[in-house]
Amino acid sequence: MEESHCKLLKPIFSKEKMDDNLKKNKKIRNHGIDFIRIIAMYGIVIHHIMHIRKIFFKYQKFKELKLLHIFLFWHNNGFAFISGFIGYKRHKYSNLFYLWIWVFFYSVIIYFYYLKYKPQLARRDKLYYNLFPIIFNRYWFFTSYFGMYLFLPIINKGIVYLNKPELKICFISLIIIFVFWHDIMNLRNDIFNTNKGFSVLWLMIFYITGAYFGKNKIKLFGTIKFYFCFINFLIYVVTSIVYYIAYNYNMKSFTEEIKLKIIIKLKQLFTENYDSNLKVIQSISIILFLLQINYNRYFGKIISFIGNLTFGVYIIHCNSFIFNDILVNLFNNDQNNLSIFSVYRLFMSKGLLIFIICSIIDYLRYLLFNLLKIRKLCIIIDKFLFEIIK
């Protein structure tokens, strides 16, 4: 009798069968997500160094720098999009705890480093600002992301249970109300309080946008895929150029009052906001383009490795001490009589240098966190809190 049972169970639990099941259940990492993280973070670094006051006044004569900035100014939308694209299926508070410890670690370490080696700079700040970086909004994106994360259990449930037509209606409604209506009818008043895209509400909107595309995956092959990628990239380039022309157009050449009003409205429409029409079109088009690229297996591993360090790049270079000390000093010895192409190379090369240095530092942090088993600690805290709530 026992032998017969074993014979029946053997094909079910055979090694070949289990291996097949493991392969089916194994997550296939989308390297496009990591590549978006890298490109978006690189854009954030360049965006930030462009807006350091001393650097801005030094190179403000180069109006063509605005074009480089416009090409890269989709990054925050990109991070919110991919958060929804991959995150709507699952929600773990342990991930939020881990990110908070990550931020806290750099905030405190950098503060005490400056307190010891550059006390004149450290004394301008307060210790409790660095002990509670979220409460005092030391990193606006993470503060907004933290706020959004608390709503994700509700948002994710809705996304999972809504059928395709219902989710499409939700997505289209959000775009019409918070993008097109907001731009056209509310050029002077931010009645929805999206704060130009620097808000919890806007991150939620783009999170849902990413979740919509993530749930309704686009499967393209061959020639269709090529045309799809080409069209998306073309939209991105064209909207960037239109944005640049509209932003820098000389209104003084228009004498008629009606024409002047039209140009003013257009310039307001193309303002430098994450929630403007062109920025939304740019963001979605470049993200879809990058997601459809085929990545080599080994190149994909490198991309994934670097992609996991991008949040550390953000936390390090955005720290107020690093931002106002090291980043400014990187440009102190540069010549003033440079051509626009030399300035382009300067910003892109130094942006890349900052990215690489911060990535190396964050890799050391990653090794330390693994040694201390911080990820497991966050999971334990997560389970413990849920047990208390029950």
C-alpha cells in the first residue's frame, strides 16, 4: 500500500517537475526598469548642479543649456511611473522601513562627518533636522514618496480589482482633470494643489499611470516594436524642442494684443512643471521607449546592479552639506570663456563623475547593510507590528 502511494506521489514531486515550476514562478527582472532608474537619476544630478545658485549665475549666459535641461526634466515622473509599473501587485511596509533607515544612515553620517572635519558648516544646521529627515523635509521626493506609500494598500487594491475598461476610465479621467484641465483652465491658480508636480498627490497620479501600463502590458515584436519605439522617441524629442522654443520665445516681437495674450498663455502652458501637458507626454513616451529595448544578459546584470544604487546617489548628492560644499567646488576652477558644446560636456561629465562616486559610496553602504542584515530586521519589524495590530 505504501509503495503504491509513493509511486503516485513520485511524478508529482519529481525533480524535473519541481524545476519546471520554479522556472515558471521565477521573477523575470525587467532591465528596462533599472535603466530608467539610471537615466532618470543621472538627469536629476545634472538638474541639481544646474540649479546651484553659484553655478547658475556663472553659466546663465548659455541659454542653450535650457535644452539639455528640458531633455532630462522627466526624472521624477519616471520614478513615480516605474514605482506603479512594478509595485501595484505587492505592498510591503518593510520596504518603507528599509528606505527610511537608508535615508537616516546617510543623513546622520554626513552630518557628523562635517561636524568633525568642517564644524563651521555643520554648526549652521541642527542635529534634529538630520535625525528626522522626513519630518523636516530634507529630501522632498522621499518625503512625498513616504506620504504616498501610506496610501498604497488602498490604491493597489483598487488597481488589482478594477477591470481593464474601469482602469482605463480612471487613467483617462486623471489625465484630463489633473493635466489638460489643470494646464488650460488653471494657468495661474493651482486649484488641485499638485504644486507643479512636487507633491504627494502628483506622485500618486503618476503611480497610477505607471500601474495602468504595468497591468496592461504592451507586447510588441519585430517591425511593430521598432516603429513603436521610434514614434515614442520622436514624440519625446519633438515635445522637448517645442517646449524649448515656447519657453524662450521673444514676446516683444508681437505688437497686437490678441497675439500677445496667446503667446503668454502658451508660455504658461509650457511652464517648467512636472504636471504640464508636454512633460507628461515626454515622460510617458521616453519611459515606454526605454522599456521596449532588448537588453543583453550580461549588460542587463550590470544595469540591475547600478539601478539598485540610484536611490543612494539621490540621498548622497542631495544632502544639504554635499550640495552646498562639494558640488559647488567641482565648478570653481572651470574657465568662463567656454563654447556651449564645452559647457554641455562639462555638465554631463561632472554629472557622470558625481553619479559614479555616489554609486561607489552606496555600494559600501549596501555591503554594510547586508552584513548587519538590515533587510531581515525590517521584515521582522514589519511582522511584529502587524502582530500587535491584530
